[in-house]
Amino acid sequence: MSETTLLLNAYYERLYNRLEADRDLLTQEIENRLHTEAAERDFGFLGTEKYLAYRDACIAFLEERIEAYNPVGLQYTFDNSARKRAATLELQLDWYDSTEEFQTLLKTAQSKSQAVISEQMLDELADEIIAELGAFPDNSIISAYRAKPAISKLPDYIVACAIETAIRIDA
């Protein structure tokens, strides 16, 4: 396994641990942002029933995102060809394009990886990447939503903003 791959795995693991520890903060941030965003955008009246449905969707998206970073999750069990097919499929299904953001993440990890990295160094470098770039693919989600807001994109956007807030507080 290359040093860059080790560093990317450490990046995902650090995100997983931080988000797992901040579930209460994330839930509160989701609720706050959902109220604010619904009030600021012209999505029509978001009554209690619709609000709760969007809140539940946001929480489900959050759970999905946390598990995507899980170091014992499926992302580490696929062989390289299956991982590439899964990444291609994800790009086709998502309403945002995270290709450029992933390339930036990869280049940053490559520039920070060294020939011999200790476990402590991996964690420190992973934290540096998180501080510099945030949690992948949040920047892609946030910029695409802000360019063209839509209620169907709201749960992804709310979760991305909540995650970015939580990791900035942890820094």
C-alpha cells in the first residue's frame, strides 16, 4: 500500500472518528440550518410534517456519510477495479460533480505523504488535510447547491454544512 493511500485511509478514519464523536452537535446543526435555509429560500411553506421529513432525510444522509468514512466499511473491502467502478457510478448518480475536489484531495495527500510515516504522523497529516480541505465531498456539494439551490438538494447541502461546521469546531 502506498504512503498516499495510507494517508487517505487515515484521513477518512479521522473524519469517521470526529463525526462519530460529534453526533449530537451534528444533529443540532442540521436542525438549525434546516430552519434557516428553509426560511431564506423560496421553497414554499415547510410545515411541521415536511420539516420532520427533511430532518429525517438529513439524519439518514448524515448516517450514510459517517459510514462512508468508516475504516472497517465497504470502501476497504473492494479490490481496486471494483472501487473504480463504484466511484464512476457515484459520479454519475450524484447531482454534484466532485471529480475536481477529489483530485485536489489526492494531490494534497500525495504532497504530504513521505517515504516513512509513523502512525502519529499519519494522524497529524490527516488532520492537516481536514483543516485545509474539509470533508470530501462537502465543497462540491456546497458550491453546486449555492450555484443552483433546489429543495431536492437540501438534505445533502444541510449535512455538508453541518459536517464542515463540526470539523472546524474540532480543529
